[in-house]
Amino acid sequence: MVVGTDQPHVSEGMASGTTIAVDCSDPQLAADQIVRLDSTLSLDAVVAVDEQGVQAAAVASSRLGLPASSPEAVARTRDKALMREALAQGEVDQPAFAVVARGEPPGAAVSRVGLPCVVKPRSMSASRGVIRADTHAEAEEAVRRTRSIVASAGGSPDASVLVESYVPGVEVAVEGMLQDGVLDVLALFDKPDPLTGPYFEETIYVTPSRLSQADQDTVSAVTERACAAIGLTEGPVHAELRGDVGEDPARFRCIEVAARSIGGRCSSVLSFGTGATLEDLIVRQALHMPTARPGPGSPAAGVMMIPIPAAGHLRAVDGRDAALDVAGVVGIEVTAPVGTWIEPVPEGDRYLGFIFAKGDRPADVEAALRAAHSRLRIRIGPRGRPLA
């Protein structure tokens, strides 16, 4: 295995020759680098592990003739407006949407989609820049703030943004694998915390889902139709849907589809029968190896992405031993380095860390995650006073 990365710390501790520098910000250049590597190593697969690498992996796979979703399809998952247009053409249930052009005020777009609405940047992830607005005045401010966030990440200060109708109801996440356009749902996660805005910081994921089997079937069907409309055919997908489970049958709308697996450390809560990890399944499929799954490895599992309570320099996270004493909690990882500046969404783009739990029932897992989080004490210092 060779790791291509634009993050120098990734190669630390790895043997010489197992990493190459790949510029993920330029997919065509990254593909050039990967194709050159193939001339000496004869690559069997190119697998992206995060949002930044999916386009480069798709372009390289296309040039090398390896099975993968097309670069055009993957590009649609990286641009929320292009994704919405593809879903509309495929008649997939989704929010009403409109694009606010560069420098344009949002009034006309908001009138088309209605209130409340959600303002989003076209290409960011992890809920960064996503803001709910209940009035036209709030929508104006949300667009201004979202454009400021885009500019802070190196984009245009008058960038075009997406406005969508707000979809009420429960939100779920689908973890799946595509092969020849057929979706195999590996896990369906409930998100028990209400994501009602004004910001949409994700916290708890728990699997298996507590939705009825009929609702789970609907979620799977909508996800597969969404992948087909976008043009995705191969490899991992991570999708998010919302539905009103008070309806019968419930109507689920597609919020997002990504051409990758679940982010961060979240995949570590999943295991499949023989102890295989999600990454095992992804790599085995890419290498055309058998990927049979006897069944889930544990009755229920979940993860909390530890929310950032306020902007500032991280001083310490106390109480981890007490949190680990909670029955069902199997691990805690604080991934934000002490001394660094952190901030919550919509400006922030990272989590403080992760709490992992397992149990006999999804409700037990959710309770363990909440209890462990309540025992943590997160100390944050003000701007201008970093911890040495």
C-alpha cells in the first residue's frame, strides 16, 4: 500500500517509500502524480479516504482504466448545486433549491424556495457555512456570513451560494457500497439530536437505526436512486436524508451524497461479523476480492463527535477517566491538539474529538455517549492567549 497525501504528518512513522506527495487541491495534477507511480508499481486500485481526495482518485482511476465512478459523477458530489440539479433531473425527493449567483442578493432565491430556508456554500463539508434562516433579513445575513466563511477558506468573497427549503423531521446517515450501480447498505445511523438550526453541528450517530423496517427500506431506495441520478456506480458512499416519520409512509428527502465513507474516526464503531472493518470492505471491493458479510459484529454501536462549545484556544479536556468509566463507553479520542484555535460551526471545520460506545440496544449506546460527554470538562482560553 502506498499513501498519497498533501499532509506531511501522515508520513510520520511510515517506512520510506510508502508515501508520495499528492496535491489533492489540483485533481488533474494529482492524477498525473498517481499515473507516474503506476508506471513503476502497476497499481491495482486508487481509493480516496476523505473528501479532499475523491476527485483526484476518480480522475486517476479513469486514466488508469480502473473500476470507479466517473470523475464527472464525483464532481457532482463536490458541488452542492450540481448535485441538486442531477437529483432534480432524476426526480429524486430533495429540498427545493435555488442558486444565489456571485454577488447577487438572496431575495429572489428565498422567495422561490420559501421560508424557513437553509443557506449553504457550494463545496464545503462538515456543516461548515450551513445556516438556517427564518426571515428574509436572516437570509440576507446568512448569505453574507456564508460568503465570509468561503472567503476565509480562500474562496471568493462574493461566491455563489445555495439556498434550500428547510426540511423538518429526523435525519439519518447511510453508509453503503456501490458495485455496478447496485447499493449495498452497510449501516444506517440515527442522529438522535435534533438538527433544527440555526447551525447544524452533528453530534451523535447510533446504529442500528430505530426506524421501522418500511422506513429503512425507503431510505435505502431513495439513496440508491440518488446515486444513480448523480452517476455514482462504484465504491463507498455516505448519504444523509431527512424524513417525517409521522407520515405513513414516511417521505425521505436526500440532503447530501458523498463519494466516500463516513468521515473522521466514526468508522471505527463498525465491524462486520468476522471482525472486518469498513476500511477492510472498501479495500477488498476495490481489489475485486470477496466481501461477504455474515452480519454485524455487535448489537449496537455509536459515536459522538464531541462538539466545540465556544471559540478559543483549547487549554485542556478534563474528565476523560470518569467518562471512560461509563458502562458501554469503549474509547475517547481528543483529536484537536491542545493549544490550537478551535471554533464551532458554522465557521469551524473540525470536531474536538470522538466518544465511542457499544451496547445491547441503540438506546443504551445513546445514553452512554450522553453520560460520558457530561463528565468531560472542556477548557478553552480566549483569542490572543494560546497555550505554549
